[in-house]
Amino acid sequence: MSTERAEQRDGTRRVSQRAALVSVGVRTVLVVLKYVFALLSGSMAMMAEAVRNIPDIVQSAALYAGIRISDRKTEAFPYGLYKIENLISLGVAILIAIVGYELARNVVVGGAAREIENLPWSIAAMVAAMAISYGFSVWEGRIAERTGSPALKADSRDALIDTLTTLAVLISLISAWLGYNIDLWTTLLIVLFIVYTSAELGVDAIRVLLDASVERELLDEIEEILKSDPDVIEVHDLIGRNSGPYRFIEAHVVLDVEDLDQAHQVSYRLEQAVQEMADNIDRILIHFEPKQREEYTYAVPLAGGEQIADHFGEAQRFALVTIGLEDREIRDVQYIDNPHRDAGSGKGIKVAQMLIERGVNAVFVREELEEKGPYYALEGEHVAPIVTHAQTLSEALECEGVNLEAFVDEPSQA
């Protein structure tokens, strides 16, 4: 990972930590506010809402701790502890579900609603609690969107639910002020919110913990980036998974390369291109494989008859010998004249380009071509130069395990 990306990730983590600390403070203020006025008013719905917010304090504290340690990688956890955030989200969902059950049981067992007191002050307290919850939910939601943190997203959703359930308590208090006591019904409504919230958070957390796939849209974008590389022939088995706020991607690609070094270079280039498209991709693993060929074509420069020419660019003609890769038997032999043998400078490059256009895979030469123009032309198209000391076409092919004498068809003149 580049230094710039590492610094960006550290900055994102620090922002998430600050948001989690603010969450602890906000949750504590809301619990104290609702609990005090629940005692002053005698409202069961307000007390239920205060009790419902107590796990939120634990959640926020655990969220802060989880974010601090989730990015650490050890020998035992080489992929990091990102999923701690998802475990926290699942734990919060379970806590909320337990509270919802207790509230529903109290409503069923508790009987008739009690008279509510100190209504003006209680109403004012609930208005203040709503404003705090909603403002905090919007602020934390924006940070969750920016950082990609699932735990902050879960905390933001819960703060929004706080706003709605506090609104329900506020409506209940106003109704009591007007002479209609709906405290028990409001408590049941809060329970419904709790059930919905816990189910949504739980499902999202379990999907990540079970390595559910990342979004199809993201995989499609990654596939387009991989296919746009000129050395990529095919992309298959492209998969990805979430881990906390980050994604891990794997892809199998077929490359149009001849050697391992080239394959590694292309693989590194592909990884860089994918990581640059999104900040929350932690790692992309490229499994590369060479293009599968059924046939292979050798080009042999000839001076006359079957004699191999001493100089690549000055050959009279070339024999193009195509063999089957599995049985090493000759499929076809063609002879083509060299139209560039009498050219001035650059004839070697011109010959190389001619052979490339013919689709050859390897060229026999007597002299080393490295650091010469024809070599770079051939290398750029993955055509391998084979230095040979053989004197004739048959001898050169025999060195490659190919028997020219066994070829029964007449060679063709191209």
C-alpha cells in the first residue's frame, strides 16, 4: 500500500474514533435527560425510552474500542480485525432485541397506565432530546458515508430511531396534556421500532460475517477496469467480500504474456488500477494464467534451401512452421519471401514487424538480438527469439523436439 493511501486510511480511522467518542457523550446525555424526566413525570413510555438508550452507551463505547483495534494486523490475524465492527453491530442488535422484549413484557404485565405529571417540563425535555438525537444522527451518518464504517452507520441509524421513538413519547405527553393517556400504546410502538432496528442491524452484520459478496455494481466496475488493460484477454471468477468498512477482491485473469516477470508486472498494474478506484478496497488478489494455445508457430530465416541465414534481416525467405502443442507434430509449413532484405537501415525491425503480423510465436536467429531494434519489436509482442547453432531448418526444429521429415503435406508458398 502506498504511503499516501496509508496516511489517508489513518486519517479516516481518527475521524471514526472521534465520532465514536462524541457518540458516547451524546448517548449519556440522552439517557440522563430521559431518565430524570421519566421519574419526574411517571411516564412509562419515557422510562422505556431511557432504558432503551442505556445499551446505546455500551454500544458507543464498544464502537470506539472496536475502531481503535480493528485496523491492526498480526501474525494470527493477517487480514486485520476489521470484522470487529460487524461483531459490535451484531451485539448491539441483540441488546436492542432484549430491551424490546422486556418493554413488551412490562406493558402486558403492568396493567393500566399511570397519571403523568410535570407535563410542560417533560414536553420541553423531549423536544430537546429529539433535536439532539436528530442532529447527531445526521452528523454521524455523513461521517459513516465518508469513512465507509458499518459500525458508525449502525450507530447513526440507531440515533435516528431515537429521534422517532422520542417523537412518539412527545406525542404521548402532549396527548396526556390534552386529556388522552396513550402511554402504554406509545410504549408498544417503541417496541416495534426496536424490533425493526435490531432485525436490520443483525441481518447487515451477519451478511458481512458470513462473507456475503460485495455489491454487483462494484464488481462490474472492477471487471471493466481489468478488461481495459491491453494484456488482459479474459476475466473470470471475480469475487469480493466485505470486512468492516473495507473490501477484499479476488480475480482470475487470462494474460497475453509469455513469461512470469511480465505476468507479475501486469498483475501489479491491475492491482494499482483497482485500488485507485475506491478508497475502501484493502486488497485485490490477481490470479493470473497464460493464454491457452493449441498451436505454436516458429519462423526460421533461410539463406537458400534449408540453410539457416547468418543474419536475421538479410534472410532470403522464412519458413513458418506451425505445430500442435500437445503432440508436437507439424500442422503446416509455409515459406514467405523476405521483401526487406535489400532495404537500408532498419530492415531488421521491418522483418520483425512482418513476422509479428503473421502471428509467429518464436523466431530462430544465429545472433543475439538483445538491445537491438528487432529484439524490442519482438519482445513488445511477446515473440521469443531462439538463438540456434543448427545449420539447417530440420536441425533447428529437431532441437525443439519437432520432426520435419514426418510432415507429409507439401509445404506451401505464402
